[in-house]
Amino acid sequence: MDNSLQGLCIIDRFEEAYAVIEFEGRSTFDLPRSLLPAGAAEGDVLRLAITIDHEETKRRQEQAEAMLQELMKTEE
């Protein structure tokens, strides 16, 4: 099973601090302007690639578990 999503997006318009992004002509979502490349404008096409970082996910889960275990020790 592929753990990534790729597609083309179009900057439809800007609304205050957000850009309204159209994904593959099917749906829209808001994205903070600060996450866009400098100079991005309405009508620009963006290439979107989202992947799952399994190593980082595991590291954070282990860190959270260690913190929980430490909290449980101090409550005893």
C-alpha cells in the first residue's frame, strides 16, 4: 500500500491570511499563506506531495510513552 499522496493544486484565491487551494479539481482547502512559496499568486499551480514519516512517528510515540511512564512514576 502506498503511503503517499501526490497531486496538482491551484491557488484559487486569497482570503486574509489564507489561500484557498483547489486539489485536483475535486475539493478545496485553506492553507496559511505563510506556507506558500514566495511570490505565489492566484492561478499558480502547486505540486503537492504528502508522505508518512514512519520513523518520526515511531520516535514521537516512544517519546510520549516515556513521558507518560515518567509521570506515572512520580505520582506513586
